[in-house]
Amino acid sequence: MNRNFLIFVRIFSKIKTGEIILKKKFFIYFICFHLATFWAVAQNDRIPESPDLKRVTVDLTTGHAWIFWTLSPSSGVKAYNVYRLYELGAVPIAIINDSTATSFENILSNADRFSESYQIAANRDTAIIDPTTISPLTDEHTTVFLTLQFDSCLAELNLSWTPYIGWADSLEHYDIFRNTDGGSFSIIDSLPPDSISFTDTTIEAYVNYCYFIQANHKNGLTSTSNKVCKYTEMPRIPGFINADYATINTENDEVSLSFTIDPVSEIYHYKLLRTDDLNGLFDTIADFADHRSEKLTYMDRPEDMLSPFYYKLAAINPCNRIIVMSNIASTMILTVINEDAINYLAWTPNIGWEGGVENYEVYRTTMVNSSELIATVDAGDTSYADVGLNELIYKVNDAKFCYYINAVEGENNPHGIRGNSTTAVNCVVLQSKIFVPNAFTPNGDGKNDTWFPKLSFTPATYHLIIKNRWGNIIFESNDQYKSWDGSYMGGAIVQEGTYIYFLRITTGEGKEILRKGLINVIFP
């Protein structure tokens, strides 16, 4: 029995008889108050504890919202009430008369058109109108609503979604799922929990793309958004544009360019770009408004060829945007410096090829040999010293040597293309030098058996006389290539000793050169 009620009875028994009217009024009030208290206590005992609303998610096929919860820990629960949140508050949409129910599909849901928020309550009755049997509402959970925008100008699909509400800090990340043409869905990216957008730039023309977003709880729970799809009806962009070569034509100071375009391309507008500074901006030097073949070639005429140029070919879509860019095609600049009988070559590297540079080929041109391959240089080197001139200068009609470098692309080009790019031809004229050996050994051992003056040029006239110490002529020639074998006028070999030579030369410019000196004949 209520303790307050017992105290009241003891007090009431001590009140005098003359106060009976006051006693009755007070007693009636006290009884009514405690009856109300007893009723409230009894009713509170009927209100169950709330269930735990775990997640809401969207069915990818139907677009309906599904609600999942755990059972209320209170006994006597007969039903679960589902509430949908609107601007004016929570509205009951279903009573599930199943004490073991933990999920509900809202078949009237429009979760594929906008996000929806839900709450759950446990009920000890099957009537929704009696608040004395219904638990407090759970926290709200809101579905993820995904939208999709197609940008055909940029060839991309832009996803935006509303955040999942209900997990607070336990929302770990979002996964982006995609399929193509009805295939299986797979994750294409994972984003932080504060993300609400994603741009897919890996799309192709004439493909049906479908997406959905999956919110992930730290404990492994998931919630999916609605599914969105888009058929990418747009011109098929080139899968690649390959820069084949940039070759310098010496005769007319032109750069010959070639690019290979993916043959499946439905883009027909291209712009050719050029710069002389890789860290600077590329300028448009040519516009091809309607190019439909796989190969695009062009002859560029820069103002000078003193520094390398770098070229790219850009595909332009109908919105006048660059959508695909080629790799770089670069020219190479060759310099040649002569020092004595050695020509030193150096060139700028070829850069930009998909397959890299396999090697550089060094070609030399003279009046005797045209475009002779004289060396192959590794890709990491861009210099070469031509030291094989001592013998060659006596076989040519002049001392002019011309060179060019050919770069060869490696085998790793993903499109199976191997380019070749050449420098301009660069020539050097050897200085007019005469080297006269002071000794030789005509003993027939094949080493230093003959003697002759070595010229770095071809003279207009040449006259050589060799005399002994008595002034007798023992050798005479007007042929710069004829050597003295140490014999006396082609007969017997002379004795070991010192002999005198006289050399008179007229250069191609008409300059006369006179030389006189000693020759030592030695028999080791």
C-alpha cells in the first residue's frame, strides 16, 4: 500500500469530530490525487523501451526504402510502428503486428526520386493511436539519394548525392559502384565520409553506365542509394593520338610532323600546338576543321632552328573543348665543332615518345660517302666524337664533313608504332693544317713503313721533293696521296740517316704554302 496513504489515515484518526466536513473534503482530494498517481504509474509500466534503428537503404531494383532495426528489450511488445518524417513532423505509415519483426519495406516509397527519413517505435498494443503503449521514437535515419548529370562536352558523368544521416561519426566512407551495359557492379572509387560528389572521366561513347553509392558504417553496416543510369550518346573520342616524329628537313628549313589517330575516332576537329619551352604555354599553329584519316601530317616553318621545338596534336569536340592530347613530338638540334682532326658532335635529346628512345644513329656525309652510318649511340648519351678523320681526309676532294642524327623509338610503344626523327644536317670544314712526321721505319714490318705529309684539306697543287745530304733527289711526287717507301727513286732502300724534304702547296683559295724539314729514316 502507498506509504503516503497510511500516514494520511493516522493523521485523519486524530482529527476532532468538529472538523468532519474539512476531513471529508481533504480526504476526497487526497484519494483522487493518489488514484491519478496510481494510474500514471500503471501506464508508465506499459510504455516499452525503444528499438535500435540500425539503417535504412534503397532497393536497387524497386527503388523502395527498407528499414532495419533490432528488437526492443522490453517484454510484451506486440508490434512496431514505422514513421516517415515530413516537414511538419513524424507521420506513422505502418504498424507491423509482429513482435519479432526487424525490417520493413515501404512499397509506397519514392527513395529513387528523393531522400527519405524514417523512425521506429515499439508498441505493446496493435493500435497506433494509444501513446501510452508506444515507446519513444528512435533517432531518424535518412536514405542516400543519388543524381547523375552527363557532360558530353567534357566526356564525363557527374554524380551528386545526399549524405546518409543516422550514423553520425560512425560513417566511415562511401563506395562508388558502376556497371556498363548491364554487367556486374564493381567499386571504381572510395571517398571520405564528407564527400557528396564524384566525377567519372573514364567513360566512352555509346555505353550505358549505371551507378549507386554505398555508405559504410565502421561496424560493417551498409546503406545503398538509388540506382541511376545514363547512355553516353556522344561522338566516339580517339583512344589515343600518337606523335610519330618531328624531323627537320635541311634543304628548306621545315619540320616534318606526323601523328597517328585512333581509327575508331568520331572526332574530326584537331589543333596542332607548339612551344619552344616545355615549362611555357603551347600555341596553336594550325587548325584542322575536318580531318578524317588515321594519319595527320604537317610541314611547319619556324622562324629559326636554333632551339628545339615541342609539338602536340589536340582533339577538339563539338563544344570546342580539348578532350584528347597526343604525347610530345620534339625536334633535335645538332652542333658540330672541329678540333684538329676530330669532330665533336652534340645534340638535344628526343623526348615525348611513348616507347622512349632506343638509340641514336650518327650519319656522316662526304663527297666520297653519302649518308654513311658511322656509329650507334645509347639513348642516355647525346654526344659523339668522330675521330676517324686522319685517314679519311686524304680520300675526299674537300675537307667538308656533314652529319645528322636519327633517333629511333623503342619497342614499348603501346600502339605498335616506332618513330624515327632526324636532326638537320650540320657541316664543318676542317682547318687547313699540315702535319709532317719527322721519322719512319721502312723495315717491312707493316708498322710505320711509309712517310708522307698529312693534310687536313685537298690542295689545288701539290709538289713534294725529298733529297739526300748530297742534294740528290731520291723521291718526287705531285700526288698528295703518294707516300715515300724509303727507296731511292723506287729502287733500293736508302740507308739509315737524315733526309731533307721540300713541300710546295697551293690551297683551294690560291694561298701558297712552302715547307722544308728533316726526315729521319730508322731501322730498329
